[in-house]
Amino acid sequence: MKNFSAIHITGLLMCCLIVPVWASVHGVKGIFATTTGKVEFKSDAPLELIEAASDRLKGVIDSNKNAFAFSIQITSFQGFNSALQKEHFNEKFMESELHPEASFQGKIIEDIDYNEIGYYKVRAKGILSIHGVSQERIIRSDMHIEEGKITIDSDFKVLLADHRISIPKIVSQKISEEIQVHVRLELLERNTNER
Amino acid sequence: MFAWSSWKEIPMKDRSLFGIILFSMFLPGLFGQAPHFVTHPLPYEGGRIDLLFQENRGFILAGTSRGLFSFDGRNWSVITQSDSNSTKSVSAIWQDQDNRLWVGYKSGNIDIVAGGKTETFQPEEGTPVVPITGILRDKNGILWISTYGEGVYYYQNERLYLIDTDDGLPDNDVYVIMMDEEGRVWAGTDRGIGICSLEDGKKKVEVLSTKNGLPDNIVREISRDDLGNMWIGMYDGGIARYDLSKKEFISGGSWEYGAVTSILPLKDKIWIGTENSDIVLLEDSQPYRKIEAGQFQVYDILADKEGNIWISDHLNGLRSALRTLSFVPVDERIRSVHAGTSDRIWFSTAKGVYVFHRHTGQTDTMVTNLADVVVSMYEDPYGYLWMGSIGEGVWRMNIKDRSIRHFTEASGLVNNHVVSIDGDGKYIWFATFGGISRCQASGSGQIQFEQFTRKDGLSTEYIYQVKAGENGNAWFAMDGHGISIIENNRIRQLDELKDVTVFSMADDQAGSVWYNTEGQGIGRISLGNGDKSETELGISGEQALSIASLSRQLLLVVYPDYLGILNSSSGRMIRLGEEVGINNLGEDLNVVDQDAGGMVWIGGEDALVCYAPVRESILSTPLTCITSVNIYLENIGDEDPMELPYDRNHLSFNYTGLWYQAPLGVSYQHRLKGYDIDWVDSRNDQAIYPNLSPGTYTFELRSSANGDFSNVPVSSYSFRILKPFWEQWWFFLISILAGILIAYFWIKNREKRLRITERLEKENIESQFETLKSQINPHFLFNSFNTLISIIENDQETAVEYVERLSDFFRNILVYRHQTVIPLNEELELFENFYFLQKHRYGDNLFLNNNLDPSLAGSHTIPPLTLQLLVENALKHNIISKSKPLTVDIESDGKGYLLVRNNLQKRRDEVPSTQVGLQNIINRYRLLSDMEVRIEITRTHFQVYVPLLKKE
């Protein structure tokens, strides 16, 4: 009904964090993972367009539980319009020393048959944590299931205000209040022999 | 309910086309028809209202992350608030039949607020630890609580039970619960709707999901309308209605406005709040319509009891608007309005003629190059718009190709000043300042005007308005001559109004015609009895510009500065003025028309105003409520009825009249029955009555939005101030009884005292007698004289003293014998004489040791001659000789007694004791003291203890 600032899915969180570890140790089937997912973001402000990207998104999907966990190091973003801009991004806006990671963990709402090859439109509900501020979000994604591989494609928006990222008035014309994010990642099924 | 099925009839392609047209107009400033929103302050700065609720007394409640607040139209007050111990972020509000408010928090706690007191709901099983999202009670009295994370709870017989995914609930994250008509509880989750119920005490969950035709499984909102339909708001699927009888979902069509956050299904339209496209309206069979060009999140929508819509959103905070009114901005004064077919509203200004399309909210220019201003319009069934002017006759425009033909007096029109045009499909009537014209409506080019003038029996040719009737007849409002009717080409004048100037008429579709006069108010003619008509004149005093009938009872009256909604049965009028967005409605007469749907369109100075009567019953007077009763300015809470002691008689009442559409205009009348003679006018929200005398009182309060208090509901509070205890019957009774008792005991006591005195007197007399007897006893005299003789011979001086002492002794007896007690020291002096006499007689055979503390002697009393009597007794009964001297000790025993002791050496010739002397002492002391006289006889001593009496 109404928006909940989400604090409550500790159980879910636990499961998301523990499952990959547990799975990798015991070699259960149905765990898909990557460490080279791609994240791009774009701030389209009246006076300046800022773009940056990283290809170090870590992600796990547990097909048994229909759960997922993604995270990325803030400092891994490259691009920007200048080196100074990157420095500002890390130091002033994202405070990446305090909050080195952004993450999204939760469950996929739709029931998916991971054995069925094909394209799916799914919605992932979970806790999006950026700049140390957690928000419950439902994010739409395209999911392509192949043999031993899942490809995720997703576009969504992040409001700076939702994550208490404050922008000085002076540069407000150069940074958009609404950041467009594109995520693409290919997750491979973990081999049972892999330890 | 409107024809929902018509949705299906619009082909998809057309619908998307609609969307494009719609979108093209959603540019800022071009917005079609919007309510007039008033922005309200928030409960606290920087806050936001997640939930809106109107409680039973009428207060608007706001659930925020800091607690629950209440709004009276001007100020916020706190109901529950976060403190250091608990975070009261409100996530659910509900009120039960006992007016108790149930407030659910994100923490999982639930508060119950009643009578200004807050209790925490504490089931034995404990409360949830995840957000509460809904609270309701079903028909069987079972309380249902939904949570975001734990599923749905129900509370029955003081036990809390859980329904979650283990019981078949689609998901434990429940966004909303709503009860359907059968009493089942619908829970909206991410995986569809779980319909929970209890069958024979067993949990039952039925699931509705995309498999059952639900457009989207993520169900964020469920509402129920008056007819029992369940309205579902989804994350991606827009809205859908569940038809309970057909048991199927009917989708609201393609949706492009994102996640739905709230749905308010009213009778005339459905208000939909969205997560990032603000408010979307669904009205009749029209496509979705946004009311503003915004991209913001709506938190909640509420319809209150007086017809306001309340919206809490991300951009505007809290806003409200009167649902009945909406405005189409126009940059020039509107001179005429005509509600045409296909939801087209025609209006003219000095610049030209325009059309407003209700469907799209778009305004089109029709014509701008006419030779004069259009002041009257009529759309005929053949696709022509007739436009009348003052001085230039009429134009007829083909609406499709916009070709225009011009008709004037030269074309056969009776007069070029055409102020009103109306038609019934067959005829078109023209009211002019020179009589009446009529022509046949037709699609062909040939137009023939007929004329009705003074010659045909018209009493005046100065006509203000024509209204075409149903059977080919027409009504005319005339200058100075009331109303005339043309039936079958015959002119008939209504006799009752023949001297009145009538500006306009309005048929209420229920057998009456309203009319607006110049200077004589508004009247109504009932057409019930054939030709005979009844009139009621002067319902309202102020000069109205025009009128329109809303229903049998309600009449809309246009005044220069406001709209009046007149209730003919109560005579009450609601004023819709500046507060609700109505500023200037101009000075022109009859710039008003009513469309087929009953909406009234009014041309103003800067807007086309639409009044849409709501189908729900709404309040016409403020909700009056006494918010607190105070004694010495201290709130006493909810005690009712109340009895107060005589000294708690400073009462004050805080109250409010809730009228959210114009809170500053509310005025009050109050009276204290039993104190005030008449109503007291007030604009304060407090009445104070200091120093009320004992009696029974009723505080009565009524409020009004327009100063008219006739037939207004009255709130009251009764109380009694008790008489002070000294005016109570029981006090009288007790006082009388006490008086009688006191008198009784006093008399009793007096009798007793008298008796004691009597006895004391008797004892005194006896003692005196005894004393005198012993003193005058010849033995004593003889002994004394013998002693005297022996002294005279030896020592004459001592003899003289002896005689003096003897005479003192006798005098003292005479002086003291009448007194009950004398100071102990006087007694000792007295005794001194006696001892002197005895000492001379017995010489060294008699010793006296007075060991009394002089201070003790000064502060105590003793019956006179007591010591003498006791010593005399000792002399009388004991041997006194050289070999056996007698020693008498007088001393205090330290315990309140005076002790007189002598060594015991009884005489052989013991005179039998009569004990009269000793007994007399004992008797006297019994009357004087609680302590008894004690006599102790040991082997060696005889000792008498007499109580020492304190000097008074």
C-alpha cells in the first residue's frame, strides 16, 4: 500500500548472504554467479551530462530460492567528465570511504522455471542500499535463461533524495536529482566441482 | 455505476490515439479542468503524510513517521507521537464502532486511542515486529491485522492467530487489507490477493492472481465502493474492478501511469493516486484523465463528509479541494455558456466563440471574426450552433465545416437583440428585446421565422430568457410582467407574477419551475394543479444573476462573488466563494447552462466553472463538536453525564465547527441552559462560565458556515453542580440529630454535675459536722484548756500565743468549712495551728515531719481540714507517751499522692472507730478525682494516701 522504508527483511537478507556461501561450500546446483557484471549510470542535468560505468558488479542468483544478491564497489566506477569529477563523486556525494559498497538483495517476485530456456520479464523486490541508506525497491528486469547461464538486463532510476545524497546548490544544475541506471550481467551456473 | 463495459468497445488503436491527444494537452498551463486545491500546512515541517483518515467526529487525521496528528482546518494537534521510548511511525489507522482509534505502527505496535487516552494493544501472544499495514473488524467482531512481513493476524476471543504462507497466503508482505461484502478479508500481496476467512473456526485462504484474470500480481491497494465492488490497484497493471456477482476481474484498460498507491472509488468518479504520476481520474466512460501535469508520488487520498477531496503527495504536501467544483481557466470574461451534445461546452467571450471538450480537457477556438459579441447560444440537433448578439441578430454555424449564416430583422427575425436561444429539437425559440421569434429546426437551408409580439398578446416585448418545454411549448422570463407561456401558439401569462421582472427560470424536472426575479428574490411555481400555480417569493434577498436546478430540493444560485447552493426544504444556503476558488462571476445575467449529466457550467471573469453535484450525501453545515470540557482550565476528559461539587464551578468548553472548505468563516452560537437566556454569538472556540451556582445545566453549541443558524444541529453537554454540603438534606438531618444529642448530653451532664455538687455539699456538711463535732468535743476543749493552764503558769507569752492559735484554729474552721478545696499551702498553714496546739499538749511525745516540697504545696489543692482530720485520727487511735512517741510524716509519694503516715501503736482502750472521719475523706475524694484514697495498714505503720489535686 504505502511506501515502507525497509528495515524488516533481515531474514531475507541473511538468506541472501548466507546462501551463496553455503552453496559454494556444499556445491548445490542452481547457483548462478558473476563478478564482472556491468553497471552504467547517467545523470542528465540541464547543464551537464555525466556518465560512468563499472564492470565489477558481483552478483548471485539462487534459483532454488528465487533470491538474489548484487553488490558493487563505488570506487570501481570509471568514466566521468574529468578526474576531479570522479574525485567529487567518491568523496563528496557517495562518501565511498564510509559506504564503500552499493547493494541490492532480495527476492524475485515472479515464479520462474530456471530449467525453461527463454526470456522473462521479472520484478525483483529487495533492499537497495546506496550511500548507506536502504530503500525497499521493486526493480523491473529482463531475464534471459540459457543452459547454465542467466542474463539480466535492467534499467531503473535512483532518486538522490531517497538515499540522502545531497548536492550543493551551486552544482544542482549540473547533477540530476534522478540518476538513470543500467545494469547488465551474465551469471554462470556454478560448477559443482568448483570449490 | 457508470458503464464500465464501454471500455471494451473502444478499440485499442483509438485508445492510444486518445492517449496522444490527452498527452498533448498535459503541457503546463494547458490543463483542462481541475479542482481548486487549497494547500494546508503539514503537522510538522519537512514531514509527510502517509495516511489520511477522517474520524467519526469529523477530524482529519494524518499518519506520519512521527506519529498521528489531527487537523481541524487551521491547526494540527498531536494524538500519538514518537518519544525516546518508541518510534510511532504510523502505517495503519482504523476506528471501531465505539469510536476507539486503532493506530498501527511500522514497529509492529498498535495503540488504541479513546477519550484522549492511549493504550497499547497487548495480546498475550505479543505483537508483530514488522509494519502493521491494516486493521479492521469483520461482521463477526473478529479483528484483522495485516503486516508487511508476517502475513495476516486475526484476534478472536483474546487470542491472536496468524495466517501466512503456510496457510496458503500468497505472500507474507501484505500491503493492504479490505473486507468484502461477505465479510471476507482481502489481502493484497506481491503474489496476488489472498482472501482470508474463517469457516467453522478454521482458516481458509482463497487466492486470486493472474491466473484468475488479475492484470498484475503485485496488489498495492484494495478499496470497496458503495456497491460492494472491490477495486484493485496494482504495481504495473493499473486498476481493476472485481465483480462479486460474476466473480471476475474487469480491467480498467491500458495503463501508463505506473504503480497505484491509492484508489478512492466515489460514485461520480474514481480517484487514483500513483507512485509517480500524481492523480489520475476515471470518470464515467471516459478515458483516464490526469488533473495536473505532475510527476510526483501520491501517498494517500481521502473524501471527507463535506464533499472535499484530500490529497497527500510528495510535491504539495497536503491539499484539499471541493469535489463539486472544477475550473477551466479562460483569459477573458465569458459572456455566454451553452452545454451542447457530446460533452461539448460552448462559451463565448468578447473575442469569439470557443468549445471546451470535457473528454479531453481541450479548448478549441470556433470563430473569432463575428461582427459582435455572442451573448446567447444554442446547439441544435442538426449540427448547427446558433449564436445571438445584441444588435446584430443571430449567426448559425455548421459545427463540422464552420460555415456561418447570418440572420437579422431583414431575414425575418423579430428583433436584432437576441439575448436567449433555446430549442426542443423541433422548434428553436429566440428571446429578444423586441418580442419572440421561432423557427423550425432542420438540416436544410430554408429558415422561416415566426413572430410573437404585443399584437399577439405579449404583455411586453422585452424578454430575458426562453426555455423550451417538452410539448412544443416555451416559457419566457419577461421584464416587469413575470412569466408567459406559449402553448399551441396561444400566449398565457402567469397571473401571480404579472408585476415582477423575471430574469431566468429553471425546471427542477419534478413538477416545479424556479425563477429569479429582479429585487424580489427567488421563487418557485408548482405546476401540480393544472393551470393553478403556487409561488414562493423571496427565498433569498441578494440579487442573483442566474439560477440552475440541481435536484428537487437543491438550487444553484449564481451571485456576482459566489455560488449559493440553496436547500429549499431547510432554506439553508451553502456559499461557495473565494475559499473554494470562486472569485468573480461577472455581472451578466444567465451565463449559465446545465448539461445532460446534471453538471452546471457557469461563465466567470477568468474561468469556466463547473459545478458537478456529488451523488453521495454531503454535509451542508459544519460538524460541531465539543472537544474538551475544563474545570478551572483543566480538561476533565470524557465523563458524561457529570456531577460536580459546589466549589468546582468554573467551567469552560473548547469546541470546534469543522468546515474544511472555509474554516475561517465558521461562527458559533452557544448557550448554557440554566444560565444564559438566549444564544450567544461567538467566533471564539471557547466559552467560559466562572462561578456557576448549584443547579442543572446543559451547554449547547451550534456552528454555521454562513451565519445562518436555522435548523442547524446542536451539540450539547449536560452537567450538574451539586449544592454545598450544608445545603444538602442529609446535612440538615445530621445537624438536627447532632443538636438533639448535644442538648441531651448537656442536660445529662448537668444533672450529673448537680448530683455531684449535691453530694459534695452533703459530704461537706457531714465533714463540717464531723470536724465541728470533734473540735467542740469537750474533750478537745478540756485538753486544750488544761494545756493552756499549764502554759499560763510557766510562760505567759506562750500562753497568749496559744490562745491566739486556738482562736485562729476555730476561725479557720469557720472560714474554710464551706469550700470544696483549698490550696495545699493554706491547708498546711491551717494545719500548723492545729499542730501547735497538739504539740503543746504532747510535747516531745509527738513528732511531725513535713517533707512536702513547697512548690508542690503551691500548685495543688486539697479538701480543707483533710490533714487535720487524718492527724486527729492518728492521735485518737494511738498511744502517745514518752516511751512510745508518735511520729507523723507528711510527704509526697511521687506518684500524685499525698502520704500521711504514723507509726502504729494502738491504744488498749481503743475507742471503737466509727470510721466516719476517714470515710468522709474517701467520699469527698470520689467526687473530686478519679484516683481513690488508699489506706495501708502494715505491722508498724498506718498510712493514708490522698490524691494530690492539681490547681485549676
